[in-house]
Amino acid sequence: MTQVFQPENPDFDTRVRHSFDLQKAMTTLGASIAKVEAGKVIIHLPFDDKLTQQHGFIHAGIISTVLDSACGYAAFSLMPKNAAVLTIEYKINLLSPAKGDWFEAIGGVKKPGRNVTVAEGEVYAHSGSGKKLVASMVGTLMSVYDREGIEH
Amino acid sequence: MTQVFQPENPDFDTRVRHSFDLQKAMTTLGASIAKVEAGKVIIHLPFDDKLTQQHGFIHAGIISTVLDSACGYAAFSLMPKNAAVLTIEYKINLLSPAKGDWFEAIGGVKKPGRNVTVAEGEVYAHSGSGKKLVASMVGTLMSVYDREGIEH
Amino acid sequence: MTQVFQPENPDFDTRVRHSFDLQKAMTTLGASIAKVEAGKVIIHLPFDDKLTQQHGFIHAGIISTVLDSACGYAAFSLMPKNAAVLTIEYKINLLSPAKGDWFEAIGGVKKPGRNVTVAEGEVYAHSGSGKKLVASMVGTLMSVYDREGIEH
Amino acid sequence: MTQVFQPENPDFDTRVRHSFDLQKAMTTLGASIAKVEAGKVIIHLPFDDKLTQQHGFIHAGIISTVLDSACGYAAFSLMPKNAAVLTIEYKINLLSPAKGDWFEAIGGVKKPGRNVTVAEGEVYAHSGSGKKLVASMVGTLMSVYDREGIEH
């Protein structure tokens, strides 16, 4: 994730944030976009009791939701203006229980492509005692060009 | 998913439903448990605008959240009373945009084990025009025995 | 894997077998193609001591090699004449130790697409005592059109 | 993969190399172990025409075979003397065609555990023009204790 990428769209920052704002799921979860770079996006999620599984940790699927958005927008940031992004598949490893004050989902492009982009990401739990890795993801994203209803 | 399993805990139905009720994330999403069998669990999720991504489909991560719960509880249904279940990892393929009136997440055990269980599942979108496969998952679940704070 | 597919290329059987014959890795492993249908391919692999890992089972990666070919050719069987197939990614679960007299890798298309196809497959170990599931795979394949050096 | 690990077995180097030597599949492929550290293993594979797929690249499954061994032995290097290692599952992304003079598979532990270890790895193709990333893997390994026939 230390590669330097040349975005095809100079307005990628605005475009990523606009699309993120359209994701009502992010509002529902309380997630916000913290950083946008070419090929890298960070999303923050505060702990919220309403997002927990049976042991009081954030549900693995909720962790995957913010991490999928971080990876997807990392990919989207490198795409041209007439492309939209769709997730084809991802794999997530849950490495530690998702407990903490807030969570940081970092998504980065591993291999960009005209049709298919591979991204990877990690989620860290932050608390008074520091930060801890709780999940890692590898995902495959597809560029969709000029399709009506899928513009953002 | 057509195997017949012998549950170690005869009260598996009650135990699965009790644990599901403790998942506040399910209440937040509006998901409910529709069926519990030994090694198989079905969860329903009505379409809700608040769960969408930027194109108005249900967010891939939200689809994965209900499917992870279905797979996890399918595994849990076969575990003894002193075990809890944690997701180690899963892979999800998003096969069609998640649009429809409601969604059916079906999780089933592929290979049970004392420490590690493999489960798989599918999500179907239901609408007036019928049902359509939107996602498939394969996941690995871990049994955790007699650990304080992780009993359900 | 019970879907019925319409192949775009009526000569798909010949084309799949021709491409398989070009895979020198299959010859090295001793694998042969046992069945070709539209969207489904079966490969056989006899047990061979030279393919084992440290406990005397067939190496997980070797199992994945024949299963990847089965899934890839299942996808390829539905592609038009000017397309070649490349594996983007796959996930494999090793469900039982790969021991037996011979192995049957069954690959089938889950969701065909012009650019991206999702396939899944299973490997069974056969021996005197019957057959046993040893691995399952989900993979994503890409169609590559009219690219020099990648025609088969 | 920059973590520092404390191996439970001080003779981990000898134990890893001994087990690797028992993998007849490695001999068949022509792979050799290049480096062993606590939590990290590197395997080399020269290009060999007999390992190719239909376009003349090394078969994705063969790439996964050496990378699975690198990840598995990275996990094994941190395990106690009475444990053996088995791969539960892995996901591999094929990022570029596997062509080159030789290949370097680097496996490292992401999260060690008594029963379950998560490892990740990458394969680089080396040629006169430098090196290129061709694949990345995430895998889950299981420790098996004191089981007859699975000691190495």
C-alpha cells in the first residue's frame, strides 16, 4: 500500500466524498470518511452498541461493511469519470474481537486495472490503551462504464 | 447442504434464537430469524433505504452481515452447550445487485468440527417477479469453549 | 451447479480439451479431463507419491491446481471463440486430508458474465471405501478478448 | 509482516527444513527453501516449462502450491514441538501472469494463535528486467497436537 498512483480523474477527492455521502448505510452505521488519497481511503466508525453481535463486539459484518467501503473507494479514486465501482467479492479475516472506542478502516489499492482492481485493507480498534488490528480484507472491484443508474 | 446432522445440544433451536436476539446489529438492520434446523439457519431482511450503497442497492457489507449471522448460527446449532461461536474468516461473492422487496439469507454447515466448522450460504432477493441469487459465502467458524464473556 | 447454460461456442468441448492439452502442468501432475459439459468440467487425478506434503497427503496446492483448472475450463466452456480465460482469484477450503486412490475435481459455473465469471467446485477422494469430500473452491475468472499470446 | 515473533521451539529452523524436505511435491516442482525466520519463510521456484498453463505462464495452482508451503511453514515456525500444521483454507489473488526466470514466494505470519494462525504471502517473478508481484495470498492454518501420523 505504499505505491504511488496517478488518478485518471483529478477531482477524485470530491467524487469519492460525493459517492460516500450517497451511501445511506454509512449514515446508519455512523461512519464518516476521514481521508482520501489517490488509491487510499480511510473511514472512521465510532463504537455503537446498536452494531454489536451477541458478545457485545461490533458484528463482523459491520466491520466488513466499512472496510468494503474503504477498499471500494480506494479503487474508485483511481477510476475515470465515466466509471462506477462495484464489489465483485471480498475475503475478510477477523483477527481480534472488535471492541474499542472507535474503529479505523484503511483501504488501499493493491493492483489497479481498467476492468478489475484488487484492493486490500485493515481495521484497527482504538481505545485508551492504544490501537489493535482487528480485521484484514482482500477484495476485487469491477469498473462499470457508462451504465445508467450506476453513475456515482 | 443436504447433509443430516446430529446436534450435540437438543435445545439448539432455543439457544440459537436466544443468541440471535442478543445481536443488536440484527435489530438495527431489521433482520429476523425465519428458520432454525440442525446445521441450517435462515434469516430474512426487508429492503430498507437506510441500508443502501450509492446506487440504491443494499450495501454488500450489509448483505454479508446477515449472511455471516446465518452461517454462524448454522454452525452454532451443532455445537455443545459450553461452546460459543466466532467467525474466523469469510469470503463473499456479490453475484447480482441487491435490489428487491426482501432478502433471504440461508446458511448451512458444510463440514462440522470440534474446533473449526466450515459453513456456506446464499442470499436471494425476493420481489414480485420472483427470486434471484445475489450473493454466496463460504466461512470458517471457531468454537470457543468455556470462555468468560463469550457464552452465548 | 444444476443450471442449464447455452454455450456461445458450439465447439466448446473441442476447445476446452485442446486448451487442457496445452497445460503442461496437467501432464506433469498426471491429471486428465474426464468430462466436459457447457458450464461444467471434471478432471481426474490419480494419487501419486510425488505430489504429497509432509504427512503423505496430496499437497493442498496440488489439489487446488486441478480444481482451478476444472473451474477455469467450466467458465471457458461458456465463452465465445475470441475469448481466453484467466483466473483472477480463488478461495479453497481443505475439508479433509487428501488421501485416496484417485481424486475427482468437479468445476461448475455459478454466475457467467461477459467479463467476469464466478465458478465453484469440489474435490472428492475415491478409494475402496467410497468417496469423501476433501476440498471446495470458489473462484473468479476473467474473459480476455483478442489478446495476442492468450488465445486458447 | 514486520512483527517480531518469539518461537516456542528454539529449533524451529531445523524443524521447518526437515518438514519441507518431506514434501515430495516441492521436489517435483523444483522448489527449494531459501530462508527461514521465526514467522517468515521464503521459497524459490525456477521457471520450468512443465509447470505451465495453456499460455505458457506458470499455472496459478502451482504458484499457490509454493505460496501455501511458504505460509504454512511461516506458521509452523512459531508452533511448539508437539504441533503439526494443516492448511484450513486460503485465498489467492493472481495479479499478473506468472512469467519470469524464477519465482520468490514469501510467507509471513499475520496473527499467531494456539489453534489457528493467519498468514499472508506474496509471490514475485524475477527476470532480467527486475521483479514483479504476481500473486498474494491470505491463509488460515490449524495447529494439530499429538496426532499420530501427523507429527512433522
